[in-house]
Amino acid sequence: MKLHLVFLRGECVLPEQLSLLLRPFSNGWNLTEAIAEDLDVEIRGAGWHFIWLMGSFARLGFGKTREAAIQQAVESALKKVTRQCNASELESVEVARYPGFHLARATVQARQIQQDTSMVMAGA
């Protein structure tokens, strides 16, 4: 999993002209193939806003493989992102290998995609 990938909640509304390949990830989140910086340019080009919010969430994950540990850590971190945020960016991943398992620490950054300039949180 590459750093700065963007996750979108299932109900995230995007600009009409933006076409993203989304694949279901976990617990109502979809994984995009877009890097945050590139997505920001596309969203702003459509006249919308890709807002960086205060607050990052880090969690640990265990797995027999590096990939399984990262997946578990990212899933756990995304569970901590408040429901009002409709997007999240994978900020960092650290993996340690131990005999028989891997331990990963993933940090995600809360983001918000919206058309308005003032902060409009989902569910508000």
C-alpha cells in the first residue's frame, strides 16, 4: 500500500467530472488509486475543496505477512476517523518483523471533500 493513498467513505459525494476507480476496502471505506496531492489538484480544478483536517489516527495491526499487518492497522486507524469526515489519507506506515508475525503501525489523516468553502461536515 502506497503512502498518501486516499480512502473515501461510501457516501462521499464527488464532483461530477471526477472519475475515480474505487475498490471496497473496509467498514464503509473505499480505496482510491489516487495520491492525495494529485486528487487535490483534480478536486480544486472542479471548483471543490479537499480540506486537510486537524487530527491523525495511528493504530497497530498484526499479521503473518507484511501486507496483512498493514491492512489490519489501516482498518483500525480508519475506524477512529470521525463519521463527519468523508475522506482520509494514508500518512505513514511502519512495519517490524518478528519471528512468525509482522507488526505494523499505520497513521491516517482526516480529510474532507466538499463543494462549499466553509466547513460543512457530513451529518451536520
